[in-house]
Amino acid sequence: MAHLSGSHLRATGLVMLAAVVGSLALPSAVHAASSSTQVGSDYILSATNSYRDSNGRSDLTRDSSIDSVAQRWAQKMLASDSLSHNPSFGSQMPQQGLGAWGENVAYACGYGGVKGNAATIMNGWKKSDGHRKNMLNGSYSHIGIGFAYDGGSDCAFAVQDFGKYSSTFTDVPLSHQFSSEIEWLVDREITTGYANGHFQPQSSVTREAFAAFLYRIEGAPNYSPPSRSPFSDVSPGDKFYREITWLASQGITTGYSDGTFRPGDDISREAIAAFLYRAAGSPATSAPKSAPFGDVARGDQFATEILWLSKSGITTGYSDGSFKPYADVSREATAAFLYRGRSLLG
């Protein structure tokens, strides 16, 4: 479609441009949106997701950082009275996990206010192959919307910036070693990550969090926790009381000899091995004829469990031939362990 610019744009009508880009500065914040921006952009979001729903596509997640990119460009077009694509929108969107991106821009004037112009723009996008392709692209997961309106001339400029993000979490990029395993955790509702949209892949996992992971991977069994805790440091009102006591009821944990579970302690790699081995039913495993890893001796407390972990393909240890049994376990490593052991667990 031909590029139009200049004041001659201000006439009743609709003009649109579409771009599909797909290769890589986080945007700075913009001023709070005006009421017309809010109304117009909310309308476009609702109409876009309704259109996707009617065509068997999942809803797009609106992202405030992408909104910032789109809104700045909509304001720029309104100020310059010209319609064009933002040549840098892909590099201005959040970069973590970004695999592909596309953009729709449009101009409408004289359709009776914010919603009238927004509806005209949406209808025009639906009727255009390039714009429709962007809106119905099944690989896109996120959207940012810009809407700039001039009440005096009844003219609006609108932007849709689309992004395909490899993960629910903005701190897990497409190239992350365990991105697929982490996504699997989300798909199975084993984790939802943190409220800020992060997964924190390198953070350590606590014993209570691992209890919750195992409980969920087993399908969150219908289990009534006891009124009296089996552990002196776990109370019925605690966040993961159900999960921890379920773990004990299944014989997956017996806690420590002093009667504690130590829920807030970081879980060790050897404890992970023991929990997974028991969760899998304590399968028959021959005692190791030799040390499975350079730092795991035949007589070590969890040598059999660690050997089973290795034989099952759940772990390969480290490149130096060690297992590091006492080391803490990161959230990304936990995702990998659970994913590899999925057929042996729930």
C-alpha cells in the first residue's frame, strides 16, 4: 500500500499499513494514557481477541512495555500527520524470549469519535490480507496497542505491535538451555512463576517448593491433610502444608531425625534424587558396582537413588564426572529433572 504523509491525510477515510518482520533496548515509560487512548486501545484489544477467538486462536496477552512502543509511534504519527511503520519496533520491544514480531498501523478520520474510528480501523484490518494475517497469527503470544486521537479533527492513528515470546516468562529467552522444560512446567500447571512475570531460573528451590512441584506433577491428588503435623516445624496454616504432609503420607519424605522437615531450606541434589526415586515407587535398582560419579561413593547414603537418577536419564551429572550431591538445585535444573522424569512420575 502506498505510503501517505502530510496534512493532506486529514480527510474522511481509512488508510492502513501492515508489516511482518521477524532477528533484535527496552522502551522507556510513556506518560499516562489519556482517556481517548485508553478507550481506543481497550476497544482494539477486545475486538482483536474476539476476532482471534472466532477463528480458533488463543487470546493475546497485552504487555505494558509493548504498549509503550506502540503508543509512542501512534503519537508520533498523529504529531507529524503521517502514516508509516516504526522501522525499529522489533528492537524496542522486550527482548527476552522474543522470536518474531509484526506490526499493523492505520489512520481513520471522520467516523464519529474514538470508538467510531477505532471500529473502522478494526474492520479495515480484518478486510486486509496482511493485517488479518498478523491478527490471526497463531504463533504470536503478546500485543501492545497504541491509539492517538485528535478530537478537533475526529482523526485517529492506531498501532498493533505483535510479539512471539518463547516463554511465559520474560527472563527465559528462546535460547535458554531449558526453555522447553520450563514451558512444560507451565503447561502442566506445576508452576506459574512469580507475580512480576519472571521464572527466576537460577534461583534455588526450597524443600517446601519441591514438595509442591511433586504434588502437582502427581495431579494434585485429592488429599485431606492431618490436623496434627508430622513435623515440628510445619504447621497446618503454612502455605504448603497440604503438599508437605502429602509427601510424608506417600513415604517420599520422612524428614530429619530431629522431627523437622526444614521447609525453607534449599533442597540438595541428593535429596532431589531421593524424592524422585521414592515418587517413582522406589524401583528395584542394583547397588552400584562402582561409584556412579567421581564424588559419589558406593556406600554413600543416597548412592542407589543417585545411580537410579543417572540410569533413568534424569541426570548426566557434570562434565567433570561429578554429581555434586550437596549442591543446591536451581529452578531451571528442577524443571529439567521433572521433565526428564515425567514418564516415571505422575
